[in-house]
Amino acid sequence: MKKQILAPSILNADFLHLSSEIDIAEKGGAEFLHLDVIDGVFAPSISFGANIIYSVRSYTNLFLDVHLMIENPSQYIADFVRAGSDSITIHAEGATHLHRLIHQIKEYGIKAGVALNPASPISLIEPILSDIDMVLLMTVNPGFGGQPFIKEVLSKITRLSQLKSSKAYSFAIEVDGGITPQEALWCSQRGANIFVVGSYIYYKETETAKLQAMENIKKSLETGGLK
Ligand code: DX5
Ligand code: ZN
């Protein structure tokens, strides 16, 4: 059995009560908190920047999984490290010098991830798979929470898992976008082990319903024989 990690995304959380939303993630047994930084250029919509992550860091010990959907990420890596990120994931599509950028992140002593949009092939990151701690496969187009899961990405998870086992790589496989219990199960059956879940948790009105949503994801993964 391999370890499954739930990573609630606060993109659609209630920002006026962010500390309570983080409390719910902790109470529901999440190990990661997923933080989506969107600049309105690389992807539509503008979310939040390093100052919010700094505040979140001062409040929680959850692993802060920072997903940068921004142009020119190299210019901002240091800011996001200073803010307290535990991992920084950059998009392969937004980085001209991907290898250099990954090592720039790792030199700070934190984990480095690379993300792929739904239309980007796994081959784009094949040469750097031995250098990274995680691969984030977008299962929606970046920009917003609450979009439907793109089923065609499932075959990319399979392909990536095959590469991982054939070369004995150690990176984690994270899926992000449109995840509910059903999609979490499909992805885990193909080898994903980190599950970003936003609106399925945070669109719910009450704390009880949000905790139940997290429980539903975990149950679904266990039903698939994975813990
Ligand atoms: C989209 C973000 C995702 C998203 C997840 O750009 O990377 O993390 O917010 O939210 P849901 O689960 O609502 O798709
Ligand atoms: Zn994300």
C-alpha cells in the first residue's frame, strides 16, 4: 500500500475566515494545504501572493504546497520561499529554463514540483523526472476552482506511473482540479498519490459538511484498496 495525501486547496475558501477554513483542513486529517497563486497572465483570474502564504505559515504546521501559475516564476521563487513554502510547483509551460528553475528551488532546501496543463504531454518533462519531488497533473485548465474534471488526463497518469516504475523514480504524482471521491479513486487506481481538492470541500456551507466531504474522499480511496 502506498501513502495517499489529501491536499485541500483554499482557492475557493472563505478568505474572511481563512483561519477557520485551515482548522477544518487540519481537523479533517489533511497533511498538505494547497495554495494556488494565479497572476491573471499565465492563467485567467488573480488569486493571492506571498503575503497570504506568509500569514498562513504563521498559523499552521500543515505542509504548504504552493502551486505557481504565473509568468516569469524565477523572479518570485525567493519571495515564496521566504513566505514559508514547503514545496513550490512551477509549470513546465511557463518556464524556459525548467532545469535551472527546479534546482533554484531545491537549493533553498524545499521540495520542487513541476506541473503540466491538460494539453501538455508527459514527454515535455521526461528529461527532468529524476530531478523533481513531484509532478502535478492538472485535471482542469488552470485558473479557477469548480471546473469539471477532464477525463482524458487519466491516460497521462498511467503513462507517468509506468515511467516512474520502469526507471524507479521517486517523485509523487499529484492531481489537481475537479476532484470528488469518484475522480480521486480513478486517479489513485492509476498511481496518483496526492489529491488536491478545492470546491468539493469549500463550496459546502457548514463545517460538518466540509469535514464530511474530506471523509468521503478518504473513504473512496480506501475502497480502492489504498490507504
Ligand atoms: C486551478 C487550481 C486548482 C483548483 C482546485 O487553477 O490549480 O487547485 O483550485 O479546485 P477544484 O477542486 O474546485 O477544481
Ligand atoms: Zn492548484
